[in-house]
Amino acid sequence: MTAEGFLEGRRLQLARGVLLQCIMGGYPAARFYGSDDGDLALVADPKQIHRLPWSHQPRALAICDADELSGESSPLSTRGQLKAVVARYAALGLAPVVATELEFFVFAPNPDPTQPFQPPMGLDGRREDGHSAFSVSSNNGLRPFFSEVYACMAALGLPRDTFMHEMGVSQFEINLLHGDPLLLADQTFLFKHLLKEVALKHGLTVVCMAKPLAHTPGSSMHIHQSVVEADSGRNVFSDEAGEPTAAFRHFLGGQQACLADFTALFAPNVNSYQRLCHPFASPNNACWSHDNRAAGLRIPASSPVARRVENRLPGADANPYLAIAASLAAGLYGIEHRLEPSAAIQGEFDVPDNLSLPCTLHAALERLKRSHLAKELFGAEFIEGYIASKTLELTSFFDEITPWERHVLAAQA
């Protein structure tokens, strides 16, 4: 919109079906978003209107809620779904607190998608070879890029905790400070947008795929979760003696009960499962453990006041609003139904069958399709529309013949 139109309060409307648009650009059948494909109103959140510091032309971005023209939130809106989950906590006098850890790769431009990604050329004329995990070296030549990233984060009001070089080739991680779930989802969304825009200015490509490189760790979006009393701010996961509470156990029990049904919400793309099929540090299970990164649900070492549950299933490709909503809804389901978790696991372990998760997008969508719980918590319209959109994406993937098939199978025919 023009700035004048926005400041005049002119209403911006959007076809309802756009909320179910596939990543390739197509749409599922109109019955999934209302056969008339009527409009939604985009209502800007006044706390999330930002001048874009990387833009030479004066531009602004407003994060909006997608509301039905009658005024209520659209059930197809993932931001609206997250707000509804937070409201269910508030009705019990509780407030969830979350933080996200986002991993991403910084690559050289990749104009030919049939060719693998490559790291940028370093200051020594070489490309990084994967020996720089947790390094403080700036040999990769990315210091100017990250300096502008930091400056843009400050301009957008995005507080950062830590940045680090991760285990992958030219892979990095940011930890955002914990806080209100909707705020953290907005910040995660803004940060991913910022990364890609600033990278283009510097002749780079930022990739938030779950697994962009073979034989290299993938990129996650771990979600740290705790619950506090809304009036006092006390962490309900710890009692006065600093010991875990029943609420902590029930939250864990809910996570374990729901993760298999919700896997497609945390791992939304075919590529998501490339990350999960290499389980070290990307666990495809609903086991829980104290400080064991092989568990899907990890309890980081912390003081009692900071006791939290880390959901390690989502990848960097997940929708932050939907992933946070699904994880918090699972925990609340456990609290409300007083579900008990399994015993904690430590060290090396075999995943019990009842705690294993779907390992392909097809299997995850089939599990979601059978889930009465998902429809109960998110509404049948959202779940059925989501499945329809993701099924189209999966069909599009199967329409492609991959280089691996031509390389390995052609000689076998």
C-alpha cells in the first residue's frame, strides 16, 4: 500500500484462498477455503509496523492478522491459531513463555538449482570446508554481512542473545531472547525476512531449508517452552523447593501424546525429513531426557526458575506461528488431561515404537489426516486445508525425477 493509504486506515483485503497457497504457487480445491473464495481483512498489528532499514527506498512492513470480514480471526490464519492457543492458557491464569533458536546457511549465489549450494569465497580465496564450527574467525568474509544484520536487528527492535557458527559448512545460529509466544513468532518471521534481504544486498544467499547440503547437519528451529502464572510470573514447572511439578510432567506428557500427530506441522516439507533421517542432534522421536540432544524433548541444564522443555523437532523451514502454536497446544492438552510422560532416557537409547514419529511427509500427512486431536485443537477447516495444500506440494515433488534416480537407477533398468 502507499503510506498515505495505510495512514488513512484504508482496509486491505486478501482472497481467503491465499492462506492455503502452495509453495509452488498453486491452490487446493476451492472447497477448502470457501467455495466463493471471498475476502479476508488484513488488520495491521500496531506493535509490528517497521521501517525497513536495509531498503534504499523508504519502505515499511506491517505484520497483519487475517480476519474474516465479520471481525473474528480466520481459522486459516496461523497467527490467529497461535493467538487462540495463548488465549486458552490465559483462561487458566497461565502464560506460556518461549524462545526460538534458528539455524541457517549463508551461501554464494546459486542461479542453477540443479547444482549444489556452495559457501561464499573466503578472504583467503578459498571456500569454507566445514572445519569452522563455533569458530571466532572472520576468514569467511561475512563480517560486513553480519554487521548489517546486527544493525538491522537493532533498528527493528529484535533483541538477540547469541550468534554462533554452527556445525555445518557456512551454517550459523541465532538464539532469540525468551518472551511472549506471539512476539517471538513475529520476531522469528522478521529475522528470517531480514536475513534474506540483507544477504541479497551483499551478493549472498541465505537458505533456511531444513537440509540444504548432503552429509552436513541440517538447520533446526528449536522451541524452548515454559509456563508461568499470569499474575505472579512464577514458573509453574518448579515448586518452592526447586523440584519439578506435576504441571511440568503433564506438559511433557502432552508433548509426547501429540508430537506424532503434529509432525507435519513441525516438518512441513519433503526436505524436512532429510534432516530428520539423520538423527544425531535432529531427533525424530518423542522421547524426553535431561540434557540429551538425541531426545526430541530435551530439558536443558538450568536453574529451577528457568526450567523449560525444548522441542527439537521443528526445522528452520517450519512456520514459526504454527510450530509454536502446535507445541504449546500439545503441552496444554497434557496439563488439562493430566497426562503422565514416559520415563526419562539418558545416554544411547533405542526409540520405543510408541515414541517414534513419521519419517516422510506422506506418512506425517496420513497421521495428521487420522488425528481427531488435531482437528479438535485447531479446527477441521484448518487441518483439512493444510493437508490439501501439502498434498499438492508432495504430488509436485513426485512429478520430478531427481539426479539420484538418473545417476543410480538408469543403469539398472
